Amino acid sequence: MTPDKAKENLDNQLKEIINWHFSDDTGTPFWLDWKAKVGWDPRKEILSFDDIHKFDHFQDEWLRDEKNERFVPLGMKGKPFNVFETGGTTGLPKQRVGWDDYKHDYEMFSNTLSDEFFPKGSNWIMVGPTGPRRLRLAVEHLAQHRGGSCYHVDLDPRWVKKLIIRNQIDEVERYQKHVIDQAVEIIKHRDIGCMFTTPKLLESIGERISIPGSGVKGVFCGGTTMTPQSVRFWVEEVLEGKTHLVPTYGNTLMGLAVSRPLDDSYSVTYYAPQPRAVLRVVDPNETAKTMPYGEFGRVELTTLTKEFFMPRFLERDEAIRREPTNDYPWDGVGDVRPFGAMTKKVVEGVY
């Protein structure tokens, strides 16, 4: 696909989704009320993605304060929805309604996986947060879409963060051992070919067993900062240069971005699932401005599906703006880390 064709697809998707969410017949109550309040109609003024800056930033408080029914498009009224929670913070959680987006997102991701390292028909294990999070259903769907079944080991990141804040590191270590004990037993006694987990948990599993020696051929991993030094350690030491590592960057609001193949630099670059979602690296002080290639900026997410429209949401991450590739002819985000990580301490828990 050429960059021009990618832009054309994005502009068409944007116009279709805006027409859906702002139409009186199919629109979303939240956005219909928003349109009446601001006094302008995005269907008339947003003609391409270049116009997206006409929207203010989507506020995450809306996902806490608004009733979920306010985000149900009239075109989906009466269809029971899933409620997915985001993040690992405490208090009233941010929630997103959904139906089939997670299936589409992970089927797209499945198309990027190597059958050599993620064999069709293999069983999976997911070691990470389940409960109200989209990830649990998504990874299970991925396994089933590829012809396998999925085993789950749960963890509660909110509890871990509370322990860390209280400096109860011994309790964190006991809880982590509790999670790893379960994962190791399943890997030992069931035929597991593929795994999803977080980097810290992957390291802990690798300390207990040989991951490739246990039959795991591929791991896709997400959830925290992935520095080149860390990625190299996971590839060469934890996975012994045999099990294939696929880093991902995803969340309940976006779906998941795929990484380009790792090279000798071990720097990770992700590409959003355009045209369903768009990532921009923006100037933190002037967010309408995109950063030059090769420079750090704050990550801004726009989601464009019939289930969910979210313009210009500022993520709690920063990244390097990276060039398009032949496979992904749109901007990438590289070396993702928590926003402000170089100037303040950020709690990432067991992730």
C-alpha cells in the first residue's frame, strides 16, 4: 500500500465514522449532545484527518463520569454490550463499551503473526490481568481464531500498585510468586505453544523454567516500557534466542499496535491499526503540532470505529516519532515510555 492510498483509506474511514456517530439516526448520545453544545457539525467541517485538530482533546474523565449507555450508538441500541475497564489505577475506573471491536483488532493482529513461531492449532497461555479488562477476551479470541485454546492466570495490577505505594515490596514479591507458580504449573503440564504476558512476568517465568525448552515457540508481550537493553535481554537470555518475541503496544481504547521486526538495535517501533486507530507524536506544549521524526513527544490516540469514536486522546505515554515503512505507510511510535519518565518516578507495578 502506498502512503497516498493509506491516507485515502484513513480519510474515508474518518468520514464514515463521523457520519455514523453524529447522525440523528445512528449517532451516539454523548456526541449528539456534544454537537448541540459546541454549535458546529463535524460531518460538515471534518473533511479529512488533517482537520482532526478541530476537535479538542477527548477527556478520560468522560469515561468515568458518563453513564456507559451514553456511548451506545443509536445504530446499536438494544444490543447488549461488554463493559471493559482500562488501566491499573484505583477509584472509579475508566470504562468503555464494546461489542466486536476486540475480535476485529485481534484478527488483524493474527495476520501479522508467523505460523512458524505461533503455529495454527497451538494452545496459548495468558499470564496477566483478566477480570473486567478487554485483554482477557481478546487473547482468548486470538487463540481460538488461530485454532487453539487459551489458559489464563490472573493478576490484579491495582492491588500490586497499592502494595508498591505502601512500600510493601515483600508482599509484591509474594504475590508475584503466587502468579508465577500457577503459570509454571500450567506450562509444565499442558501443551502450550504460545504465550501472552508482561515483561516482568516473562522474566520471572524464565527464571523458573526454560521457556523454549517447555515448548513455547512464540511470546507476544506488552504492558510496560521496553528499552532496547531490556528487549535484548529478553530475546537472548530469557527466551534463549529460540522463542520468538513480538512486542505489542495496546489498550482498551485503541486495540493494539504491532511492532516492526526487531533488528540489531533492539529498539521497538509500533504502528497503529490504521484506519481503525491513529497514533500521533505531538508537542506536549502545543499538541496540534506533530513532532519531527526522531524526536520524543507525547502520544495522542484517535479511535475510529462504529463502536467507539475518540478524537485526540492524550495517552500517559511519550515516544519517538518514527518514519513509515513499506508494510505500514504511516507514522510509528518508538521507545514508548511513561510520559515524564525522565523527570519523575512512575509506578508500573508487575508490568
